[in-house]
Amino acid sequence: MKKSILLICIILLTSCHTASYMHDIESTPYGIDFKEGKWLLNEIESPKSIQPKLTKIAYDNFQKKLGDRLKKAEDLTTISLSYIPINPGKNHLKRIKKESGFDYLINIKTSISENEIGALKIGQTYSEKKNVAEAILEVYDLNTLEIIYTRKVIGQVSIDNDDNEDFSFVKSANGIMISCLKKILRKIT
């Protein structure tokens, strides 16, 4: 029994294609000071199917540092924030400050660039296939209307035509998005 379990574990480990991750060189190299202010976590821009999971991951991580000074934009009933893009202009930030009264805005966007491989690859691959996703996190000081932190992580897993495994596990594009966000959060929290 133990030998068969060990054999299954070895087969599973050797038949996995792992993702590689790269931090963007334009990312802010230092962290964030969480000591003061009211923080607003904007609604995460991502595919709707995975948005609740990403929101929970981000909220839980920031809440450990901020406690009750953190609020989610979707939970605010007194104001109605319009769409806040990545890298909003100063006028947009000024309006957010005026409407919300918060000191800091956390803005997150995740996206999938390529989604060519399922989570399970069966059969021979005759051309290169990739799953590529990214996450961007920005923090704005709404008092100075300046960006104080930005980080972007891109993740990728690929299979080329030299791959002769008939059966293997591959990290999905959604899984790569989640991992990208977690890598950013580990850098700052």
C-alpha cells in the first residue's frame, strides 16, 4: 500500500508543468507604511468567475495589517464609486477622496493574456501552448493624489512540441492569476 502511494506521488510530481513568475522591473522596490489612515480596497478588475476569490485573498491579507481601517468599496452603501481604472488621473483621485473620505486607495487588476492549455494535458502536443496571466496592484495616497506603491507580476506556464508526456497537470490561467496576486501581497504584507 505504501509503495503504491509513493509511486502515485512520484508520477504526479514528474508529470506537472509548473509556472514561472516575473516581477516587473518598474515595480516599487519598497513596501507600504500601514500605520495610519483609512484604506479603501477597490473592486478588483478581473474575470467575474474568479473575482470573489481574488477579493477574499486581497481583503484578508490587508486586513491583517489594517484591521477595521480597511473597507471594501463594494460594501460601502453611502457612496457609489464609478469604475476606477489602473493608473487613474488626479481628477479621478480627487473625486474619490471627496466622495469617500478615505486616505488610501488599493487598486488591483488581474488579466489573462493566453489560455491555451487546460489544467490537464492529455496526448501529444504538436505546437507550443501557453497559459499567461498577470496581476497589478497600485496604492494611492488620496491626500497627496500620488501613487505610493505599484507592483506587477506576470506568470506563465508553457508546453512546447518537444513535450513527449502523454499525460500531465498544468497550472490553469486562473491559478496563475491567483498566484501572481499572492506573490505581490507577500512582498508588501
